Amino acid sequence: MSKLKYLIRRIAEMNYKQMFEKIDEVHKKSGKCKLFIFFDMVYCGLVYQAGYMDYALFEMYNLNRAQRKTIVTRGINNGFIKRFNDPKYMPEIEDKLRFPKNFSEFMHRDWLDISAASKEEFDAFVAKHPVFMAKPVDGMCGKGIEKINAAEFEGDLFEHLKSGHRVVLEECVVQHRDLMALHPDSVNTCRVITFTKGSTTNVVAAYLRIGNGRFVDNFNSGGMVVPVEEDCGRIIYPALDKSHNLYEVHPLTGVAIKGFQIPLWDEVLEMVRKAGQVVPQVGIVGWDVCVTDNGPLLIEGNDFPGHDIYQLPPHRTNGIGVLPKFKRAMGIE
């Protein structure tokens, strides 16, 4: 019944203009008949809970039935979140003011809640950290984040930050020298997906986000993404950006991406497994991790991690997605 309600709601809310644009896009890319694509798209929505965006993004038109059954689609991902993440506890992770308090053990940097800070506290923070990050309370996909050099700012910085809803100020982190060599202008973070059940937290999937000329590494803000082998921290695929460009080496630094080893990976795994036990009522979390020369630290947690960027077509062997990994971790057959 819940699947039926989800499908009815999705059909009612569907942007049909965008759907037919996706059909045109798939037709040009695959050469398949538009009528076939339309009915196959509807079929995938009914059987695999894949919307037209999933259909195009994951190139489901090129997959057989067995391969399609391995993709975590939007509908399947939403079902997992609804089943395993208690909404009463999700604010403990998603709230940018609660998160640094709940996960202070893993922050390893100074931060300030400017909405509750006095001018004197703000001045003391800036004196210690003249260059810092300012995050909006409702920012997503790296949008709204500012890297601020107080010495270069003209005007009343304190009022600017308060009026702009930048409520969390954080000391800038310095990433590990290996990640710095890969792309020095952004902090290149790992997104590590964990599943917690009781006293056990397992790592289900992981990927590295890499900047490409900007100070943010987010895939939706100009960066690139590549999966990380969760057992060993090694990269075996080329990175991909949103324009579908593939990179075996970074175009700006010349450092090899394919074959890159995430430093201190065992410490990353240990940290996220411990973090997963802080709010175990939220079973599925995507942790944003920065690895430094002194060890890993948490940037933030995501209680509704996206399903899209860790199973993109160039990053799937034999077309197989990550659903089998999720099911194994969840004990679902």
C-alpha cells in the first residue's frame, strides 16, 4: 500500500514537460524509439520505483531485468529512509546547530553558533581564525557556504553573517597532504554511508568528492565524484562530473584519480562506525568526512543521503548497482 501511495503521489506531482525532455534525451543518446522509451520508463516506475530522472541517470534502458533489480532508485531509497530513520531523531543529525554538539568527539575543530554569540565571542573567534567557513542553517549541496577572510571584508561582518542566516562558523580544516595534492583549492571529502542496527554499524558504500577549480567539492556545484572501495579505501574507477566528463587524472593537478588510495582509511571506518552509535535511531546516515594528517574528522551528517551518485553508469561493474550491498547490511532478502 505504501508503494502504491508513493506512486500515486509521484504521478500527481510529475513534471510531464521534463519527463518528455528526458525521453528526447534518451532517444538521442540510445537511438531507441521514443514510444518504447515512454512505456519502458513507465514500466521501470511501476516495477523498480524509478522515476524518469532515475531512468535517464542510471541508463536503465541499457540494463536487463537482473541488473535493474540491483539499482537503488529514488523510491527504494525513500522507503529505506522511512523504514530505518526515526523522524523524531533525524533533527539530531540534520540540524546544523545540534550536529556539532552531538558529535563534538569527531569535530576536531572550533565552531561558533553566531545566532547565539555575542559580538565579543565573535571577535574572539575571528581573532583566532581570521579565515573561516560560514554555513547557512538550511544549505544543501554546498550552496550558501562562504569561505570568509575577515581582513578582506568591507563593512560589518558580524551583521552580514547574522542577516544572511550563516549561523554556524567553523575553523577551516586542512586536509591530508595526499588529498591536498589531488586538488588543493577545496577540501575533498569522503561521503561514507553507514547502516546501524542496534549495537552494530556497517559501512555500506563510500565515495570521494573532488573539487575542480572551486573551493567546494560537491558534485552539484562543479566538482566530481568517484566511488571508494569501502573495504580498503582504494579508487578503481575514473571520476565523473555532472557534465559526464570522466577523469582518470585530475585535469588541474595531474594527480592520478584511478588508483588513488584514501589515506588513513581504517581510521575513517572506525570513526563512522562509532558515530553511527551516537543516534542509532537514525539507521542510514551519509557522513561527510575530511581526512587530515592527524586523522579523520566529521564535516557533517546527512540523514537523507542521496541515492544517485554512488552508482552512476561508469562506476558500475557489469551494470550492477549498490542495492545488494544495502540488503546484505539490512538483513533483507
